Amino acid sequence: MLNNQELLNSKMVKELLHIKGDATLWRYLKEDKLPQPTFNISRNTRLWDKNELLAHLTAKSQENTQGVSYERLSV
């Protein structure tokens, strides 16, 4: 399972998303802007599958795009 999987720790996720603080990362998780970590190694170590993370972000982006265009059409 892990052979083709690129795993990202929280620091790498923050760099990918261009966010600085841990609080922002955890708020994004709480708001479902990010998927939950694929692996919880310990209280302080969590890992995300890069492909799963990117797929989640793409889906959220498409949802937001569709919602915005729908609102514009209905006005």
C-alpha cells in the first residue's frame, strides 16, 4: 500500500498550502477544508497521502466554483 504513496507531514502540508501556523492547519481540518490525516503516528505526528490531499482540495475547489457560478446565475 505504501509503495506508490507519497506521505506528507504537517510541515510539508503547510508548505504546500502556503500557510504558516499550526492553528490554521487544524482549523482547516475542523472546517473540512482538508481531509483528516491518513495516518496518526502519534499525538504530534500525522501523515497525509499527497494524492488523497490533492484530490480533496480539487473536489472542494470544484464545489466552491460550482456554488459561486450557481449563485451568480440565480441573481
